[in-house]
Amino acid sequence: MTMSQDEFTKLFKEIHKVNTNLLLHSEASSKEHGEINGAIGELGGQIRDYHQEMIMLARKVDRMERWILQIADKTGIKLSYD
């Protein structure tokens, strides 16, 4: 399942809102804030990396599908999409 750019942006906005609420309404110490910010930042990085991997995977699948269709066309094989 590939996350669209719009979904990705919405997710980051929600993470930012949660982070802001935690900073404004939490009575946690500075150390805890740092840990929370670090964890959110790490999660954001992981999501960004995953998103990039999904984009690259989708491109690879598209390229392979084009190759298969070209091979089928050149060999006269009819493909069915059942």
C-alpha cells in the first residue's frame, strides 16, 4: 500500500499537532520532552524513508510490468488479467 503525498503531509501535520500539544499541556520534565521529541523525530524519519521506498518500489513494479507487456507483445502471447 503506497501512501500518497497528501496522506503523508496530513500525517506529518498530525504528528506536529500532537507534538505541540504535548509541549504545551504536559508537565513532563525537559528530559522527557527531549525524549518525546526525539521519538517523534525518529518516527517521522522512518515514515519518510518508508514513503521513499514505496515510491521506488512502485516505479520498479511499473518498469517490470512494461517489460512483461513488451515481451508478451513481441512473442505474440496474450496476457489475461483474471
